Amino acid sequence: MNLSSRRHRRASAALVLCAGLLLAVPPAMALAPPVQKGAQQGEGYRLPSAALQAVVDAPRAPSLYLSPKRDLTALLQTPALPSIAQVAAPELKLAGLRINPKTVSDSRFSFGSKLWLASTLDGKERQITGLPQPLSVASLAWSPDQKYLAFNQLDPATGSNELWLVDVQTGNARRIAERLNSIVGNGYSWLPGSDALLVLQRPAGQGEPPQGDGIPTGPAVQQTEAGQGVRSVRTYQDLLKNEDDARLFAYYMQAQPVRVSISGDSKPVGAAGIYLGLSASPDGSYLLSQRVQRPFSYAVPVSRFPRHIEVLDAQGKLVHTVARLPLVDGLPTGNDAVPTGVRSISWRADAPATLVWAEAQDGGDPSREAKVRDAVLMQAAPFEKPPVTLAQLGSRYAGATWANGELALLDEYWWKNRQMKQWKIAPDHLDQAATLLVQRSEDDRYSDPGEPLLQMDDGGRSRLQLTADGSGFYRIGDGASAEGDRPFLDRVDLASGKSERLFHSQAPYYEMPLGIIEGEAGRILTYRESNDVPANLFARGLAADAQPVELTHFTHPLPQLKGVKKEQIRYKRNDGVELTADLLLPPGYDPRKDGPRPLLMWAYPAEFKSAADASQVSGSQYRFNAISYWGPQAFLAKGYVVLNNPTMPIIGEGDTEPNDTYVQQLVASAQAAVDEVVKRGVGDRERIAVGGHSYGAFMTANLLAHTRLFKAGIARSGAYNRTLTPFGFQAEERNYWQAQDVYQKMSPFNYADKIKDPILFIHGVDDNNSGTFPIQSERMFAAVKGLGGTARLVMLPNESHGYRARESIMTMLAESEDWLDRWLGAEAGKKR
């Protein structure tokens, strides 16, 4: 239950594999004429055309959870979307969290409804008996010895929050604990030895939640004083508003740690508290505890509240106080700013009981000159000796991958210049100099050597997977290249640092390696897909000529979709920067015979510090044509051409910041994309729409404000006035007072009078994303309306930044469909 996060993704033995949502449509479906479907504004939810309804209701492929030894996998099937009745259930919004008060869990609406096992040797499936009905799985975790599979059964209808155990040998399931508190994390984790789990339960005898009478006891007061320097606070949602909120927060967050054996016997461990982290040492002798303390804050979420970091013994008795961290109510300016004091603390995975953490040496302020930015410290049990310095870094600590006392990989990163480094160290030999293994720009995908492959050890800790003889380790990577992504698996020799390629994805497939199993039955596990075949689990021997064996057989859920044509196209914008996009053509459409079609372009800008990095190709033309209701591909069912993910790089080289010329670069990228689809004969200049979600919505409004390239726009859950996010947004690290001109020029709200083409705004009423307050869409719509423009505003009840209810998704598609049909239809082209 350690809540610390890593900046860089890690390949893991417990890798979860999720296939995308799919849609099948009749071949050669032509554009339908504009049709009004369902209710109009204020009259309820709506349904799109049958073809788009199929997108929402298409069956999903199950998720796969590999066992520690990778010879088994658990498969979890998720049903269709929840109803608005489920999404609209009572929900508390406290300290940046969303809490289901009935289940005392985080608010979630998607659960696994079917669970079974399968062998990765031959693909043979095994059913599980004794599962609760209806099954409603929120999370699951293999025991380190993989004899058991634990899962959280969370039933919003009854309010139950239970821990269940599957005996893998017998295939039987049984309940071992109730009344879990899973607001933060899963609420449970395996202890070393696989004979028990550490569980957070609601305290016994807690009583009813505190009830306010609605009568204020006084004002909510905050105060600040001069002399503390500039402190940036991002715009957070769902914060505490008053003391009533604070009491509710404290009530629901209270949790009692309990040791629950696999037989179901339980024993309290220590005292109840507000735990943000509780994890056992690899030897099981200690617990690392992080507990929230008062005073709470009305300005920042719970992750910034004061906390005590302590080491407890296995019975929960205090052994050592690591730190007492104060409230963090602001940071210095810059994305490399961090709090002072203990940060990113965790157990060293390869040692019995050793803590590792980082501490800023520059006051957490990236604007200060400092040779050493972070010190990485290490302290071993029994914690009587002071910590020792493991490393001194010139940038920020970004985590470590542990193998043994002779080997660990330590990462550092500096956002300002996107530089990352990876060092090889010997953690038990501090006198040995570190060896630099990797140094590159994070934006340079072509030079990415891949992520180290991890494997769970007998104590349940993820450690670096070494070769059988201990002379090397493995890396898995995307394999970005000028030909697109070609995932790979490499063996890295520790002595020479050289890599040997063991596997490389080959056309016409996109095949991602998941892990390698050495030994007599050695094999590589991969997930393979192609344009018309969804991803499936494969195994192949270690010999170079070994043939892959298909272990799962997920078929196209609606085979009518077969025939979508995808091409990864490349083109240049006027400053020479290379751009990439996925061009998708609907089934049966031949541009040479049928001529150009209405086209929907869907994008999301990204910032770069190098034009060369921005020009790199991303993605693969061999990936499965998965059509989800969330992206633009759904409109292939309507006969539209789709240009998906056209790169919109915003570049700032050297001392220049990318956003200094945001609008100019955005317009240049959009112009290049429009010119390319017109040149190819698939798009008609008079019938092209642009859309995006979140920062893509911000992009959409800007393109309609500064160009006439598009005949309509769809902007979902965006932010349009950057003065409402004055301490930075997206990748912009300067505050408003440092870069007023940039903030003003980037805000499409300031150019609402220039928006001459129709724009559809969609937003969740309960958006919880930092900066994208619902008022952003409401005020932007009001501006366009008041200035005589054409716009429509759709506010979806009970929805956050990502929409969840089936009714909401259907309405989103119906509104988008009508908008596109109206403004890109044949008659619309003639009017302009």
C-alpha cells in the first residue's frame, strides 16, 4: 500500500493487459443525412444513431494479470458501462478525493464481473468456484508464492467492501475479511511469506459519521504573510471548505491496520489513523507508516497535508520516527520544484529492512544554483545509526530498481531540459563509483533503451530480473523508429553494457513483449495484434526460429468493422518540422472512386525542447483498429474520414519556452495537416472539423479563434481562460505574473470574438481535473454567445473529467454526431 509514484513506467511481472473497446459497422456505410435523435436541450439524455450505439455497447476483451512466475494469468472481464443511477450515487468530495460513503472506498463505477485462470504454457482455462454473486471485483493481487489470488469485492448496491481469496490449486474462492477502507489504494497488500495480508479496515465501534446542522460556526479563514517568497499552488478541485468537511474527511479516512491470515484470522496492528501509506519491509519485521495529521488545509489536497513518517514493528509499535513533514501549501516556481525534507520514501526491495528516500539540497527551488539537487539517503534497521548517502544527483531523484547488494539502477530527471540519466550502482559498496548507463532527452524516443524488466521475488517485491547466470538483465521498449514503433526485448550485459536483441516486433504485427522465462521450458510472452485482429497473448521459445503459439483467442467482437484502412502518414509543416498522423478510412471507401469525404481531426498538443525530437515518428500502423466511444474513430461508422493524433508539437529550443510561440506553431501544424489530407484526396477543405478533450479542447478553441481552417469544432472538458490557472498549466511552469503576455495570447477566451465557425462545448458538471473547472466551458460559451457566434453547451450531470455513465456517453456521441452532420453535411459545404 505504498502510494509513492514513479515518473517512468516499469515493465512488471504483474503487468495488466487491457484490450481496447471495439466497434463493428456495416461496410461502406455512407454519411447519413442530418437527423435529430432523442430529446432536445433540457429534455433528458439522448441516443445517437444505431451505428454509434454499437460503439458504446460493444463487448470488451478481458484484462490479463500475469502471475509472479508468469506461468499463469488471471483474466478479468468488465461488463458494459454503468448507468447514470450508479454514477449519480452519493459521493463525497473531500481533500482532493472522491469517496463513496456507502462502501468507504474511492468512487469507482467499473468492476470485474467474471474471473478465471489460464495457463501461459498451453492456454488451458480453469474456472473458479465459490465466487460472490454478483461478482464485482475492484482490484486483485497474486500472492508472492502464487498459491493464492486476493481480490477486493466491492458492491455499491449493498455497501459491502470485502477481501476474498482464491486458492489457485483447488480453484475455490472464499471471503476472509470485511469492512475494508479502500479510499486510498487497494486497502490490502500481501505480507512476505504469502501466509497473511496487511488490511486496512474501518475501525470497530466508529459510530455514525458526523452530521452538520447546516448552521455555520464561523468563516473559513486562510492567511499568508510576506517574506516567504513566491509559492506556486496549482488549481485543485474537491478541496475541504470548512470544519464540517474536515470532520467528515477525518471520519471516513480513519482506518485500522489488521493482519489477516489466509485462514481468515485477524489481529489489529498498531493504532487507527489516516494512512496514506503502509507497507511491510521485505523481511516482514517492520512497517513503513505514513499518517496524515492536522492541521488540514483548504488550499491543497490530502497529499500535501502534514504527515508523520514512522517505522513500526510487526505488531504496530513505534520503532523509529523518520520525519514529521509540515503542510506543503505551495512550492517554488517551476516543474522541478519539490518539497523540502523526506521525499519518495520506500523500502529497498533487495534488503531485509532498509529505507531509501530523497531530500532536496537546493531548498526544492530549481531557480537556485546548485551542483547537487537531490541527495539519496539510505538507513537500515534497527535505525540506530544515522542514514548514509547513497547518491548525490545533479537533478531530481526519479526512483531506483533494485537487484541485489552489487547492483541497482538509479534514475534522475530534470524537467526543464527533459534530460534523464540512469546510473548503475552497487548499493552495498558506497565506495564504488557509479556507472552512467543512459543519458538522453526524455523527448528523444528513438534513443530510448527501454525499461528494465522486473520480476516479483519470493517476498513479493519487484526486483530487476537478472539472466540465469547473473551476468545481465533485460529491457523492454517501444522501439520507436522512423518506421514507427517496433517493440523489443533486449538482454544487457553488465560487464560491457552492450545489448543483445532477443525479440523485435515485425510487420504486419504490433507485438509487445511482456516477459521472459528462462530454463528448460524457456519462452518469451508477448501481446500481439494487427489491424483487424485484437491483441492476444502469445508464447514463443527462446530459439531464434521459434514459432509463436497463440494462448488466447480474442476475436473481433463485431467483424463488420474489418476493412478499416489505417495509414501512418508523414508530412512537414512550414518550418520543416516533420509531423505524423494516423489516417483512417471507413470500410469500403475508395477516395479515387468516391472522392473526398467529410473529415474529423482529433489531436492533443505536446511540448518539446528540440525540433529533432518533435519530428520523430510515434505510434504504429500495425496496431489493431480498436474503435472506442472516447476517440474520433467511432465516426468511421458514419462514413467520416478520421485523422487521429496528428502531431501538434510546440517547440522551444534553448532558453526559449515552447509556449512563447504556441499559437503560431499550433496553426502551422493544423495547416499542414489540412493541406495533407486535401492533397491525398480524402478531405474536402469545406468539410473538415477539429476536436479534442482537455488540452485538446483548449487547442480546438484556439484553432477556431485564430484560423478558418475548420468548419466546426468539438471541445470536451477544456480550459479556455489561463488567468484562472495562474500558477502554471499543462507543461507551462512560469506563473501568470512572469509571463502575462503568454497567458493572455494562449487563452482563446480573449479571442472569442474571432470564433466565426460553430463550436460544441461538452463538460462534466463535476470535473475533478486540475484547472478544467466546469466554469471554463460555461464562461467560454457565454462569451461566444454574447459576441454573436454559433455554439452549443452540454453539461453532463455527475460526470468528472472522464465521462462514465452509459447515458452520458450516448448523449456525448449524439450531440457530436448532430454537430458534425449539421456542419459538415453536403448542404453545409455549399453555404460557406
